[in-house]
Amino acid sequence: MAKIKYAVKENSKTGRHSWYAVPVFNGTLSFNDLCEEACDDNTYSVEEMAGCVSKFMKVVQRETARGFRCRLGNDFLTVYPNLQCSVKDELNPDNTVKKAAEAKDVRANNAKSRLGCTVSSKFSALFAAAVSWQKVDKNGNDIEEEDDITQGNSNVDPNSGENDDNQGGGTTPDPGTGGGGDNGGGGGTGPGGDAD
């Protein structure tokens, strides 16, 4: 079972004590790195693999721009067009409503067009079954814990054949960017990353 390191960060934006775990990445594999590895046990050349995947990516880009949700393989990822726009009540200093938000205020011309992505619950369950986690301090040194996080972080049987691309993912930022997730999680750190 593979072991991934994680650090703990404080979410100072909440105004109260709030801590969350972030993965400490071992590095970043490039597109070419992955194509080379995908060719290890077959007769495809790296150039052939890269060419096919690149063409596949262009098709996904074209079809999402036409309004389609695109499944990237079975039990893997689903990419879809997304519009980020929301309005809230405008409040007075005493928190009373100054101007109530209305549906008519939600307009595409003040929104952001983005691609969303979900991870299938089965693919997430396979990942959860394949890894364990090691807590580290801000210097990257292992911290001994009473409980080893190896199981219980997925309630989906990876052998169930379930293909629910509405679970296990979301439009959370890439952890590599350091952005916090929409579930309270946060961005990861690189090799030897600081957990402060």
C-alpha cells in the first residue's frame, strides 16, 4: 500500500480555530512522463500515445464548448461546462437587508465560464483502497499517530461497478495551486512543503 504524506494547516479566514489536512506532493508528472509510463506494457510508442491523447483532449474541449458533459473513460473523470455566478443580499452595517438579491440579477455577462470536473465514486474508492497517509510536521518529519488513516475514507465498494460521476469530486481548485477546496480542504504542498 502506497503511503502519502500530509501536513496540517490552519484556516485563519474563519475567525475561529479551524484546521485541515493538505497532501504533500512528491512532485509533478508531466504529460510526457505519463505517456511514457502508459506505454510500458504495450507496443504503442510515446509519440503515438501522446498524439492520441492530445486529439482526445481537443475533442473534449470542442464538445464541452457545445454544452456536452464528457466522460473521460469509464469510472474516471467527467468534464462539463460550468458557469460561476451568484448574488447575495446587500446588507446594512447592522446586517439588515439593504437590497434583496433576485434571480434576475444572475446574468452570464457578469459570470465566469469555467470547466467543472467530477471524479467517479468508484475511481475515488479505488484510490482510497490503495493508499495510506503519514502525518508530517512543517519540516517534513513524520509524526506518529495513534490511528493510521488507511480505511474508512470511502463508503463506496470499488468492486460494485458503480459509475456515479456526481460523487467523489467537484469544482474544487487544483490542490497544486494552494487554493482551498469547497469542502473545507486546502491546497497541497510540494516536496518538503511548508505546513505553516
